[in-house]
Amino acid sequence: MKPCDQNIVKAIEIAEEMIKLAAQGDADREDNGCGILYGIILDSAYKIKKIAEEEKEAHIKKGWWDKNK
């Protein structure tokens, strides 16, 4: 897999970790300030994941993506 594709995979993985963190953080929070923080993390994670998945699809359509990875 090319380095640019590896970076896209890593971005998706990081976004998924951010989603998990936001869910756990929201469940554990004790004040509204933390709720705002985890809401921003969650929103950002979904945006990052969406853009990374769109870029992955673009690479697949161009024939650049190794579908076995």
C-alpha cells in the first residue's frame, strides 16, 4: 500500500478512536464544559472520517488503492 493510502487508513482509524473517546468522555463527564468538549471531538471526528472515506473512494476509482489491504 502506498504511503498516501496508509495515511488515509490512519486518518480513518484516528477518527474512529476520537468517536470512541467522545462517547466514553460524555458518559463519564461531570459538567457541561466537558460535554461541549466531547461534542466538538465527536463532530470533528465525523467530519474527518467522512473526508478520509471520500478520499479513499477517490483513490479506489483512480485505481490507486490496493483493495487487498
